[in-house]
Amino acid sequence: MPTSVPRLVRFTGRSLLALAAVTTLIVVFLALIALTGGAGSGLAAWLTTLGAGTALALWRGRRRTWPARLVPFLPVIVAAALTATVCIPTVPTARRYPAALPFVAAQHWSLATGSRVAVYHYPAANPGTRHPVPLVYLNGGPVRGISVLDHRFLQLLARQGYDVYAYEQAGGGRSDLLPMSQYTISRSVRDLAAFVDRLDKGKADIIGFSSGGTVLTRALADPRVAARLHRAIIAEPGPMDGPTAHITGHKGRESARGLAPAPTGPRSTHVPRYAVAFGLMRLGLLTPDTGLIGQAEGDNAFTAADLGSDTASAYCARDAHRIPAEDTARNFSFSPAASLRIQQTVKDSPSIASDLGRSRTPAMLMIAECSAQVRQWETAVLAHDPAVQRTQYMPGVGHHMWNGLDDNSNRAVAVITAFLQGNPAPLPNYPTRDEIPAFLRDHK
């Protein structure tokens, strides 16, 4: 018994040293991934780490007898095996586009900007009430496919007599990818202008939701693009420019984040390769055009479950246990790298407040009670755009206002159609510009 205790102590000590060596090599590998930009799918970092570990193992074993010289190599072998999983793709590296939807055909339009986008058209379902101005929907993302839930909402608008068009922004859904350097907020605005031109139906009414609201806000600040717009509906917008993006403030009423059951299904972040790639990108240690994973591979790997609490944050706390399925696995598409790239170009952009102050396009702002957006992102639009004619504060809904629960989608349709037709608003005009300070102070 007395002799077993020292052996146990020695074994524990050696095991801890070996674990520390493995951990150190993994940390070195991750640091090299960041320093090399993931070059060669991570192989540059892997080979360098393996070489350094091998050299250290040779140095440690130089005075040992032959069998004992192999012991220092065990941590190197373990670390090499673990880090190799970061270098091996587990999904196709060529873009795998979502399958066709059963209820609407996706057309593909080549825009004057060079973007090739997937387009969906819902003709007015009731010709007797058809409205002459086409209605275009800009979804959120920024680079994300249009969800089935949003498609159902577009069908509701078509039943009100609107000729509804929607397109998935370049790189999203069934639209073609762009080189990573071309994903910018300015390109998104130019694509909107080019889309209205390609539509060739005169001016268009536009609904911009979430990051689509950011695109629309910036379009209103550009007279050349705004000349193509008839009316604008800015729903739950993201930050409109760099100064706004850096504002920290409160959000709306409590959302379902942290209350809803965890989403089910596979997650790319459970695979070492994509956990490292997406994690380092989120931390800013890898750029979106990283050599670790290509854009197409990242799009193929990312799943709806990866959005996790982001989906729950789009619903009120009271709806935590009845959040609808927003999409199907076959239709879901999200480009994390391209989305981060566009968001960064918003953060890096100068103020558009003075340009937006010259806007003359009639606009409406929609704000959700349980919004996941920073309130100042939304009120900045109201404060700086003199052409915002009404604000509709939507009670009982989260960021995704037309969510199919209760009568939420129909209420959103009523608010939108009333504005487009110049009818009285179903809800009070709240907050007005003068009410912004009180609205923020009361944490509405």
C-alpha cells in the first residue's frame, strides 16, 4: 500500500503534464489559425503545430532510452488527431442550394449590378382589388433565405390585391454567391435599385424587415435610389450606419430568449471545424473571407439550430413555449460569413443622418413591443427621416411581427395596407418624434 501511493502520485502528475501539453498544443493551433487566417483549410496551422510539437518531443526524449523516447510523442499524437478534425470538411464545399418550394417557383434574375438573385412573385389574388404599385419585400438576415413563415405572410398581402415580389439578397437562399469582398451594405442598396429597375413597373412600394429595414433606410438616404420608391415600410430595422450601430441601449419588453426550449436538430457548432471557424469569426479573430472554410461550405454547414436563442429572441416571453416553426430544414439557408461582412460594413460606415434628413419618400416605421433590436436603432430612423408619416407600435409581438400566432399576421397586414392606401392607421401614431425621449426613458 505505501508503494502504491507514490506510484499514483507520479501517474497523476504525468497525466496532468500530458494533458497540459495537449492543451498547450491546441491553444497554439488555434492561435496559428487566427494568425494565418486559416490558410489552406487550416493545414498551415496544423503542420506548424505538429512540427513544433515533434521538435519539443524530440528534445524532451533526447537523453532517454529508446522505448522511453516515444512517451513525449503521445501528447503530440493526441493533439494532432484532435486538431486535424478542424481541417477536414464534413459537408460539401460546393454550394448546395435549397430544394424548390412546392407552392411558388423561384425565378432567377440577373441584375445590372452583377448579382443573380432568386425572385418570388405572388400575383394579386383578387383582381377586383388589385393595386397598381408593385410591392417588394426585403427580408432580414442580412444574407438569409426567405423563411416559409415569411412566404405565408407575402401570400396574405397578395390576397389583399397587392402584386408582391420578394428576392433573396445576393448570397442568400437560392441566389448566387458573390465574392466575399463584394458583400457590403452599399451593394445591397444598389441591388435594390437594380431590382426595381429590372421589375420595370415604375416606382415600387418596399417593405424592409430587420436588416432589410437597414437597406431600405439607406436607400431612402440616397436620392438616386429613393427616386425609384413610392412608399417605404421600415419594420424593426437594424442600425442604419456606424454611429447608430455603436449605440448601446435597452431593447423592448422581455423576449423568449432564455425561456424557450432549446432548438432541436443538428448543429454545425457541434462539429469542431465549424465551431472553430464560426466562433473565431464571431470574436473577430478570423475575417469572413477566411481560408479555413469557404463561403459555400459555411453556408452548407450552418443549420437553423445554430441560430439558437436568436430565434427565441424574435418572440415575446409569453410565447416562449409556442414558437412556431419558421422554416423547413430543406428551405433554411443562412450565410454567416457574408452576414458578418455586411454588418461590419454598416459599423464602418459614416453617418447618413444628414442625407436621410432630405428624404421625401413617404415612410412608416413599425416597432414591436418585445423587440430584440436596440430601441435607438429604430428611433434613429424616426428622428432623422422627416418623411416618416406614422409609427405603429405593435403590441403583443416580438421582432418577427408576422409570426402566424393568433391574429398577429393579420394585424401586421392591416397596418401595412392602411399605410399603403393612405387610410387611417389601425393603431395610434406612437411614438411621434416629440415622444422619442419619453419612449426611451419609459423603456417601452
